[in-house]
Amino acid sequence: MSAVDAARRELEDMELKLRDARNAAAAAAASDKDKADLKLIEQECIAARQNLRRQAESRGAAAVPTDPLGKLDRKLDEALEASFPGSDPVSFIEAAPVKQKDRALPEVRLAEAQQPEKTAAARRKSGG
């Protein structure tokens, strides 16, 4: 068994552990210890994914998942890494583009006034 295969197997075991820890932390009777354990296992899982990615890249294998659940996991991992250490919940959802008819809303006008460079870049990107 190659090092990449061993790392994949370790990651699969870690993801099973992570799923169980998420279930335990989401339970109504979850203790602070369950929630702390979840955070530790999440960090271990991130480290295992990075280890697998590095090993696969060094061997030229594709480590980036192509299935939808793998992509979702990758986005959540990236969002978690970007927000760590923080108290905000992890989210990778991006705001929807503003439609032309919505530009009259006070919230949109305020955002455009506060950050005109972002607004201009968003308009160029969406073609509007």
C-alpha cells in the first residue's frame, strides 16, 4: 500500500469519526466536551486532508474531489480554515448578484455608496 493510499484510508476513518462527532455535538443532550471534541476532530480532519493533498501532488495524483459531496466538503473546509479561530458559524454561501430592479432599494444604494469599487467590479463581472 502506497503512502497516498494509507493517507486516504486514514482520511476516510477520520471522516467517519467526524460524522459521529457532529452527530454527538448536534444532539439535544450534547455537552461542552462533545462540542470541544468536534472542533478537535475537525482540525485533525483538515490536517489529514492537507496531508493527502500534499502527498498526492508530490506523486502527481489528483487529490481534489470531483463529486458534488467532495466539492461541498472542500468548500466547507476552506471556509472553516478561513474563519478559524472564530466564533462565527462556517458558511461558504456567497451573496446573490444584485438585479437592476433591486438597485433602487435603500440597502443596495447604501452598500453601493459605501463600497463603490466592489459595486463596479460586481457589475463588470455580471455584465450589468
